[in-house]
Amino acid sequence: KRDILVNALNESRLEILPCEGTYFLLVDYSAVSTLDDVEFCQWLTQEHGVAAIPLSVFCADPFPHKLIRLCFAKKESTLLAAAERLRQL
């Protein structure tokens, strides 16, 4: 399922970072928005119906990077629908 989502996002402006042994993709969205990761995830959910997890919630110190996590433990149809929305960003 990871490969399904990665391949579906290949033509997006998002940068997929390498991941192994997890069911999350780590994604750099800096080419898409200047919002911080918490604001970006809220916007993404409210405006595009795609839920993501801001990486900063796992860090004690301020985290300036524009990184989010996307879970790919979903049905293929859900992954493809989310990827279609993300490609439009």
C-alpha cells in the first residue's frame, strides 16, 4: 500500500521521504505552503478532506520543518482518492 500511495503522489509537488518498517509516509510540503505543520494539517483536513499528522507534535523543541505524516494503512480506493486531492495542491 505504501507503493500505491507513493506512486500516486509522484506527480505532486510534495516530496516523499524514504520510509521503511512503518505504515506512514513522511512528506515535505514546503513547495505547497508556508503554513506551519499544525496549521497545514488543519487546512488540509478542512479544505481538502485529507487527514495528516504534523510531525512537530512528536518533538519537544520548536520544529521549523514542513513535514507531515500520511497513513497508508487504508483501503486502496481511499489512498487513490487522497492522492488525487493532494496532487491538486
